[in-house]
Amino acid sequence: MASEITGKTYDWKLLKRVFKYARPYKGKFFWSVVLTLSIAALAPVRPVLIQRTLDNYIFFNDTSGLLEMTILMIVLLLLQTMIQYFQTFITNTLGQSVIKDLRTDIFNHITKQRLKYFDRTPIGQLITRTVSDLETIADIFSQGLISIIGDSLTVITIIGVMIYQDWRLTLIVLIPMPFLMVATYVFKEAIKVAFQQVRTQISLLNTFLQEHISGVSVIQYFAREDQEFKKFKEINAKHRDAHIRSNWYYSIFFPVVEIISALSIGLLVWYGSKSILNNQVSPGVVVAFIMYINLLFVPIRQLADKFNTLQMGMVGADRIFTVLDTQEQTPDQGKLTLPKIKGEIEFSKVWFSYQQSREMPNDNEWILKDISFKVKEGETLALVGATGAGKSSTINILNRFYEISKGEVKIDGVNIKDFDLSFLRSQIATVLQDVFLFSDTIQNNISLKSDDITLEEIIEAAKDVGAHDFIMRLPNNYQYNVQERGATLSAGQAQLISFIRALVHQPKILVLDEATSSVDTETEELIQKAIDKLMTGRTSIVIAHRLSTIQKADKIIVLDHGEMMEMGTHQELLKLNGYYKRLYDLQFSSLGINKLAD
């Protein structure tokens, strides 16, 4: 959070890192610098021309010379306009090109992070980093460093020309300058803090909106609309106040600059009039100096604003690179890929804890404790146990979403760390209880836009799992847009689509995590047929609260607080009269009570 408080206006290492992204656009960068220098060089030319026009042509009633100077000034004005247009266009194009590449990198980086990274990082914060923080980096190019260099050169050029023409007038004009420097410094420091508060409030606002829009059903179920609205009003008010503070500083600074500018002009008129009367300076020089003052104060006024633009760009860059420097990706050191795997799974003395920052977690922090089992090719393993027993953690470490603390996990006798990560996960299809569907067509939700999966294959898989008929009844069939999170489908329909998705990707290992717990009995029968089809010829790991769905499993493991309590077939475990038997009796006795109640 340090970057949100202090910023890094002069962190040249950070700035250098930003400009590395401009390397592919060297041509745009070159021309933006050249055009910026051209604007600075041409800034004092018009006052010089006006001075000569007054002193050499107007006072001598030279109409032909006046016409020539007028044409020359029109040409100069058109040239400056064209240069300003191309400079603005190219620098903005450069900035947008850079953030396009940065946004691509940060999205690619975020999607490769381990799940534990998302466990502790608010999604709204990541959205802020990927969208609004990146826009501040574009301003480094369009309104930041290049513009600061251009304005600084403009100021230096104008002061140089003024000194060359009349050093005495220059000194008179610059008398109020220390006041302007102090006002600019105070403004820069104040607006820096205000902008940082704005960025912080934007991040908090995005996080709040993302969480509460995603969880709007919970808010409505518990009638919390008014309470959450009050919270939002408070956050929104802080966001407004932060913007008002920044605007307040502008409303003070710009009038102060105008007063100082007017003071310079007043001193110039007073001293210049005396000099004209004493024939020490020509009227054209005084008029030129009035224009110099305007040309001088505009970039000085803008410099404070542009320094803060650069400041916020650096704050945004610091935040972006903090995300990019977060190395919580699953280590992908393995390179092994195979034409085909059998699907034999083995856990050997596996210990796992989410608290992996220490070398040895506390006893109560172990999620899995000394877990060992083996599933042969084509067999079905069922995991049962109370919530928090470690069932989902088992399948998460099989996919290497989390890394184990001790022990080994093998597929076909090979440690899963030796497999190429993409290859490993392509061999495992997981169907979760909470099905996630993108706001896209059914076809794209099934194929995930893979070019290797055809519509014909999708239709065949849909028929196999019994989902083809309901899809054909939808508008546009397989091109039907299911909306965000599959909002237009029932839970059972969404679950069937997830089964089709698993089937068309042709995995060798199938994982079903509570895949039937959120559907009605009739839909469950249809899904059970789909499960049977999916499991045929595949090694399967099934997590289910409904013990009736796992009675045919080749092996059942009962977990309790991360420990294996029992292992065997359904009948073997019933005979043990232990944990599994108690779970079985509890579940079916409650079903019996429900039937009597019905």
C-alpha cells in the first residue's frame, strides 16, 4: 500500500521499466519527441514576427511588408496547428499501444496465479489495476514526461529569447516568478495527496461494487438492500469528497497564477512605457514581451498539473508492476508430455496446509494429514466426509492449484510436478457443484473457444449426456447466449452443459465435486446417466454428500479433519460399523423421517 500513500514521481527505475514497453513503438516515440521539440522551438517565433511587424511595417505604413508578415504568420499558425495535431495524436497512440501490451501481460499473469492468490486479493482491486490504473500509465506518454520536457523547453526557449531581446525587461517580468514557483510547489504537493486519495477511493468503490453486484441475490434474500445502500452512499461520498478536494486545489491555484501573470504584465507595462518614452526600447518589443508572458505562464501553470499526471502514472505503474512481480504461479518446471496416459493415481504420504509461508504449519492448520491411496486405471474413487474434511483440497492438489507440503502425488507412476502443467490439467476434467458459465453461447461455453472442438463433436456429446433436446428447444440452439454465470438456465441445465464440456475435452481423469447436490431428483436421474457416460473408461474421483450416488464406487475413502479414517467398498465399510456406517445411517434415517413427514 506504500505506493498509494507516497507515490514515486522520480523513480527512474520504474519509469525505465514503463518505457521498455515503448520499445516496439520506437517510431512513434521518436516522432512524438521530435514534434514536441518543434513546438517548443516555434513557441517564441510569433511574438518576434509581431514585434517586427509593429516596429518595421505598421509604424512606417508599409502595407506590402505588412501583407507579407501576415501571410507568414498565417503559415506559421497552420504549421503549429498541424504539428500540435500530430504530436497529440502520436503521443496518445503511443500511450494506448503501451497500455494495450501491459493489459495483455497483466491479464495473462493474473490468470496464471495460484488460487490462494485470489483467496486473499479482492477481485475489484484487480479490476482497478487492469483498467483504471493502466489508463494513468497512458497519461505518462500523452500528458506526462514528454509534455513536461516540451513545456520545460518552451519556458527555457522563451526566457532565452526574452534575455536576448532585452535583459532589463526580462528581469522586470520575472520579479513575480518566485511567488509562482512557491505556489506551484504547494499546489503540486497538495494535489498529489488528493489524487492518491482519489485512486484509493476508486479502488475501494470498484471492490465494493464488484462484490455486491455479484452477491446481489444474498443481499435480496436477507433484505439487506437498505443497509448496503447506506454503506455504498458512505463510500461514494468519500469518492466524491476526494474529487472535490482535488478540484478545490485547482480552483485556488489557477486564479493565483492569473494574478501573478497580471502582476508581471503590470510591471512590464509600467517599466516598458517609461523605456519607450526614453527611447530605450521599441513599442514592438513591449508588445512581444506581453505575448511572451502569456506563453511563459501557460506551460509553467501546466507543469504542476503534468507533474501530478506523471505522479499518478507512476503510482499506477507501481501498482501494476507490483501485480506483475507477484510470483505465485504454480511452478511449471516439468516438461513431460505423453501421447496418452492411463490415469492411474497415487497419493503417497501427502500432507497439505494452506499456510505454506512457514516451513512447518501448526497441527490445527493441516488440511490433509499423511494421506495415501491408489486408484487404478478406470477405477472410481469416492471421497466422503463432513464439510472441511479435506475432500476438495484433495482434488485441488491433484490439479496443482495448490502445492503439497510433504509427500508425493503421482499419475501413472510419474510425479505430477514432472508433467508440463498445461498437459497435466488437460488430462483432468473437473465438474464442480457451482457451475460457472461465461456470458457467451452454449457452444463457446462448452468448447471454451478451442479450435480443436467442432460443433458436431459438441452435439454428439450433448446427445450422449441427454442434453441435446433441451438445447434444441432454446432460441438459436447451440448459439443461445446463456448470459452472465448462466443466469438464463436452470441449475440442472447448467450442470449438464458442464458435463458436455468435460466430455468433449476427452480427459483421462474425471473429477466430480458435489456434481448432483444442487439439483432436483428428476434432474439428478438425468445427470446420473450423464455421469455414467462420462465415467466410462476413465479414472474418476467423486465427492458426494449423497451416499446413494457412490455405492458403486470401486473404493470409498472416509476423511475426517484431513485424516483417512476408513477405506473400502460400500459393503466393506458398512460392515466396519464405523464412520461411514454412522454417516450412512444418519443420512438415510433423515430421509426416512422426511418421507414420513411428507
